Amino acid sequence: MPEHKIHHFLSRLLLGECFPTVDKAIDKPAKIMGRAHRKVNHTYWEAFVIGVLESATLKGGIAGCLHVLLDNVCSRHRDFKKFLEAVAEG
């Protein structure tokens, strides 16, 4: 699972701003469920709705979808995750 700083980096890059409250809300079940938290709030529809509700903008909904996309890609491609971590560090 990528750290939130990678989610913020990607949102800033693609949307012009980051949405930390959206990322935090999507991952809130992680405190209780651990890695299994992706069974909750991690469909594109759920993430979009959470993003819109948390940010009151459609951009926030898109950020929610980017969150899920990034989680899925980084889970399958560890080297890409390491690359993004290095780029996000600057």
C-alpha cells in the first residue's frame, strides 16, 4: 500500500492539488482491518462518493478514484511503487 505522500504527489501532479482528507477517509478502516481494509471503500464508486463528500468537489471524487487506482497498481507492481516513492521524495 502506498503511503499517503504518494497519493498526495499524484493528486498534485494530475489535479493541481492534493486531497488529504479524502485519502484519510478512504483508508479509515485500515486502523481496524489492517491490509484487509481494501475490502471497504476501495471500489471506484465508493472512493468517488467519499471524495465528493469529503471535499465537496468533483475533483475530490476524482482524487478518490486515483487513490484506488494507485493502490491497485502499486500492489501489483512493487518496482513502480518504489519509483513513485523516490519521485515523491524529490
